[in-house]
Amino acid sequence: MTLVERDRARLWHPYTQMQSAPPPVPIVRAEGVYLYTEDGRRILDGISSWWVNIHGHSHPTLTRALADQAQRLEHVMFAGCTHAPAVELAEHLVRVLPAGLTRVFYSDNGSTAVEVAVKLAWQYWANQGRHQRNVFVGLERAYHGDTVGAMSVSADSVFTRAFTPLMFPVRRVSDPYCFRCPMGLTRARCAIDCLGGLEAELQRHGESVAAVIVEPMLQGAGGMIVWPSEFLAGVRRVCDQYGTLLIADEVLTGFGRTGRMFACEHAGVSPDIICLSKALTGGCLPLAATVVTDAVFEAFLSADHSRTFFHGHSYTANPLACAVALASLQLFQETPVLEEVHRIEQQLAAGLERLREPPIVGDVRHIGAVAAVELTGPDGVRRPDGYLDQIGPRLAAAFLERGLLLRPLGNVLYFMPPYVISASEVEWVLSQISEVLRELGEPRGG
Ligand code: PLP
């Protein structure tokens, strides 16, 4: 039996429709921006292996850090014990994070980083006897993960719908989706009017709001929606005005993806709680951190057990993952990582313009090392199925045939490479996208 046949007999992959899924791609090795298959194909990883990889696959600095750490201490529980990789990583994170974020709580993945943030925000108010602050506000098209708390703060979508009765209610307000402006405006004629939804919500119910949660500057799974930075600045301003906490979910945007180390920097704001994962380890191992301000941390300082944050995972602060994360952060110091992101951003800005041409292209947008093309139906109308739009799998198959791994979000095709991708590789990807979109616009069989 081949690897794929054995996989099919025993495994269950995320987000895979059982009856119609294409066979998984059997990967045996990866290096730089390339994945190598069992049958000898080379595939460019155009989505950084689900948005985690930044320095390229099998980066020697990261694999060396992993091997070195594995020789000393592979794991120890983090309740009551500590170790240098966890401490040094926390110190380094606090140095590079937006000002005021000082206390690091480790977990394992993006969803748990959010789960921790939500529970911390809730208990922060409860610990102060302010139990009425017990509601969360989230944005339209938000995606914060697949655990129940993270699903609850996420917007209603194909990812959450089957579980609606399990989830707690969250107030939902407009996101700044400029291509489909909720106010019917264009960016040239708007004064970030879409912030009015959040403002009105906090004006009316602010006293009951524990926290507002956002994916700053780039809403990923909701359709690669790129924000005007003024919206983010406005979110911070109104959260301050109505005294609520701001949670920035930078699980996707952290570590340079949007052109700044953290997306909050685009608006010069600091959240009260930030969620980090994905590229925290450079894309090598699972690890997450939820980092909070002194003020949040101090609400848990008490001799009273009921104020304790009773949350911990077996692999919290795993030394291997912490050592690799530290090595990844050191690469930011020692090599021009953010300059590479700027180089990619400039190339995408220029290259994307030519992707506007096919009539099925409604919008192109980019930020940092992320580019997105939103496909529309006839006359620019929204295609009906969003994430479930079958154009997504069709496109993915066409790109895979050309040696390019892309995984469209339904009608939103995006490209999010590791930062080590070369200029000629970016150019190659853009021409593949251009050709496939042109073919798609041609009549079938033509
Ligand atoms: N938050 C954001 C913004 C994400 O994009 C994701 C995953 O894509 C998550 C949270 C959940 O992360 P994970 O898949 O590691 O649980």
C-alpha cells in the first residue's frame, strides 16, 4: 500500500469532506520554500504550511536549536517547575512586543491562545467583583480558532455552524471590509464610518463588555480582509473610552507577516491581551503565548484561591518549542527578516495590479507578505458560497498540477509565502496565478 492508501485507511484530516476529498499530498521532505513528495515532485509552499512558516522549511538555525535542546531537556511540567528556554523566550517576547505587554502565559496553539485570552478577560473582571462585565464583542467575519470559546468569539461561519448551541453568545459588529463596505462607501470617501458599529455597541452596552477581540489589520480565514490602520486605532480609542479590554489575536499577523513585527504597530497601539502562535516557532513546532499587561496580571495576585487562573496544558512551555521560538526571534535580530517582508510586499503591490484584469477578479489586496485575489460572479456580484465555493478546490488542483501549493478560502485566492522566497519565485507564483485565472475565465473546453 502507498502512503496515501494507508493514510486513507486510517486518518481523518481537518476540514476534509469525506466523500469528495482529493488524495492528500505525500510529503517526505521540505527545505526553504519547497515541499518534496514521495513520487519526486517539488511543490512551492505558497501558504507557509497554514501560515506558520516564515524562515523556510528545515531552517538550519531552528533545527540546530531543536537538536541542542533535545539533548538537555525535552520536557518538564510547567506547574511548579521552570526552565531557561521558557524564561528567555518570555524575556525576549516582552522586549519586542508592543509596550505594556509584560506577562507571558504559554499554551499550545492559536485556539488555546485565544481560549486563554477569553478566560483571562472574563476572570479579570470577576476577580475585581465586576461580574456585570461578562460579554464579549467580536467582528463580522472574525475567525479565532476551533475550540469552543474561540469558536464563540468567531463569527458565524461554516467552521462554527454545527456547534452553535454549544457556544456562548457574543455581540457582533462591523469589520472594515472595504471591498464590500458595510456602509456602502469607498475608501476615498469614508471616515472609517464602519467603526460606528463598535462605538454604538459600547455606548449602549459598554458597562457589560469584558473585552473586544479583533484580528488586527488582517482578518485571515474570514477572507484575507486587509484593514485601514485607522480602524485599528479607532478600536483602541473606543475600548479606552468605555473602559473595556482589547484582545488582539495576532496568531496569524504576529512575527512580521503584515510588514511589522506585530500588526498592532501599524496603528501604534498596544492591546491589553495579545494572542500569539503559528510563526512564534518559525513554523517548526506547536507553541502559543497569551501575553497581558501588568494591570491584567495584578487582578490575579491574591492569597484567595478563587482568584487563581485555573488553566494549564500538559505541554505548557515545552522546552523544545521554546528553544526553537527563541532561535526564530534571534533570526529576526541577526538577519534582515523584516526587510525581506518589505521586499515581498513591494513586489506584490506591483505584481498584483496585472491580476485585476480577468473579469472574474473583483478585488486584489495585500499587506506585508500576504496577497489576496477575491473572485466574483458575473458583474462583480458576490459569489454565492463563500468558503464553500467550489472554485476554491478547482483552483487548488490547477495550482498543484503546476507545482504550487495554494489553498483558496472558497472564492478568495491568497498567497502567503515563507519570507525567504526569492524575487524570481514570487514572480513565478504571480505568473502561475495570472495564467490559471485567465484559463478560468475562458469557456470550459475552450
Ligand atoms: N486565530 C487566528 C487569527 C487564526 O488565523 C487561527 C488559525 O488560523 C487561530 C486563531 C487558531 O489557530 P490554531 O489553528 O493554531 O488553533
